[in-house]
Amino acid sequence: MVTQTLTIEHQNTRVLPEPDVFIHTSDGTRIPAHSGILTSVSPVLENFIDRPRKHRSSERIIQIHGVPSDAVTAFVGFLYSSRCTEDEMDKYGMHLLALSHVYLVPQLKQRCIKGLAQRLTTENVVDVLQLARLCDAPDLYLRCMMLLTNHFKAVERTEGWKFLVKHDPWLELDILRFMDEHETRKKKSRRHREEQGLYAQLSEAMECLEHICTEGCTLVGPYDVEVKRERKPCGKFATCQGLQVLIRHFASCERRMGGGCQRCKRMWQLFRLHSYICQHTDSCGCKVPLCRQFQLRMHQEKRKDDQRWKLLARKVASAKVMSSLSLPKRKRDEETRVAINNPGIRSFKLL
């Protein structure tokens, strides 16, 4: 094997003494270096250098094998300059991550984690994942897992995945478990968003109901308030017109008392939900129909489904608070409202 001695371009203006340590690579390359610089950057290299030698005149030699000599050269160059070029990261990013982990160089390790995360592909993700696990790089490991999850069909066709299936079944199991948990979290999050959307719609329906029964609007209003005669849509709530039509139907429907009308049942549910949310303590304070009656029944009968209604009322009230906190006041009236035929108002089921 031919021994080759390299000179490291240190990219600084310091005047350095003669090298007093040599790094040997797998192909026999000798890289001259300075013990003072190496020990100041890496505690592992410091331990190597501080080991007693058999002969004081013998050279200090550090063996770094198992990676290409050019990767070792880039590693030593970083120890001197704290720089790593994009070209070096493209070619030796994985080798540099392994070296930075073994020799405890955190600055280079963070640089490699960031660089490899930017260079992840379906072809290299399995190799980077295995290395991230060995090198204790949880952020990079998670990035790899997410890419695997989102592009599993493409990764499954790569040689890296086929090799992993044959030789590392435990890691394969971890990946499949992560994918299953990720899908479960997505479904749970989607369900939570849908529920919050429904609670927000019900919260708006409660506001709209109080608006109609207290102030009056284009079609419906309390007996002591003159109803507006113009036929322009209500500018306060997009659901107002539809809710007014539902109230008018409820007031005149002949099938209401027998429970055979679904539209009346929905209106009855809105009245009942309002009674659980209503903050008026006196009998004359609230103008929403049936509010007082529902509250009296609630206190007298203690029905089995009261807890469900109370829980729904708390969630609807919470949705109103969260909505008010998440939007600036000037934008609340501009928020996109639920359409008049939105199923959250016209076809929700409580019972």
C-alpha cells in the first residue's frame, strides 16, 4: 500500500507550528494535524493524543478507518475551520455524521443533521434512518420516518428497504408501528377538527337564535319588536335566514306535537341546547322560546340524558371562547360563516 501525505488547507490566517500528530486513513493516507487544535475540538481525540507513548520520540498517530479518506480529510478540515462545503455534504454527509458522533463534535453533527435532512430522498431514506438511529439523531430519525410514511410505496421498491427487511426486522417493525400510529393520529386529529367545527356551528346558531328572538330580523322577531320588512339577507349571520325559516315552520307545523316532523325536532333541539347555555337567571331576561320551561324540567325531572346535554353545552361554549380568542375583533364579522343549508345546522343529531 502506497502511503500518501496530504496537506490540509486550514482557511485561516493563523501561523501554525509544525504538525505533531498524523491521522491515518484506511487507504494509507497520512493527514498531518496539530494536537492542540484536535484536543480543543474533540474530547475523544484528546484522549487518544494524551495516551502515553512507548517512546517519546515516536510519532503520534490516530487511526480513522472505515470511511473514505476524503471524508476524513473533510472531517479534519472542519476541525480547523468549522466549515463544511455543500459539495462535501453532498458526497460525505453520512460519513461526516458518523465521525462527528464518534468523536463528539456537536457543531459538525448539527450541520450534518440539517444537511442530510435537506437531502433526503426515497432512495437514501432507509440508510439515513439507520444511521440516525445509531448516531442518536432523533430529529433526523423523525424526518426519515415521516418521509417513509408519506412515500412508503416508493421506498418499498428500493434496495435499501429490501435489505432492511432481510437484515433488520426490528427496525422494520418500528417503522410499521410508527406508520400505524401516525395514521391513527391523523384520524383522531381529523375527527377532532370535525367535532370542533360542529361545536362552532352550534355556537353560531345559539348566537343567531338570541339575535332573532331579542332584536328581530327580516322574517321573525319578538312580539314587542318591529320586524324589519326589507328582504335583504341578514348581514350579521349567514345562517340567520335559514334559521328564521325553521322557526316559522316550527310555529305553524301541525305535526310538531306528535314528533313526526324532523325539521321541528331540530328546532326543538336548538331550543333545548340554548336552555343549557343561557346565562339569564330571571324568568323575564331571556326571550328565546321554551328556555324557562326547559330549565324547570331540567331541575325537576333530572333526566338521564342531562349529562350529555350539559357536556355538549360546555363544548359549544368553549368553541365560542376559542373562536373569539383566535380571531382579531376586526376580523370576526368578516369570518366565513356557515352556509344556510350547512348540515351542521340543518341535519345535526343530538339524541
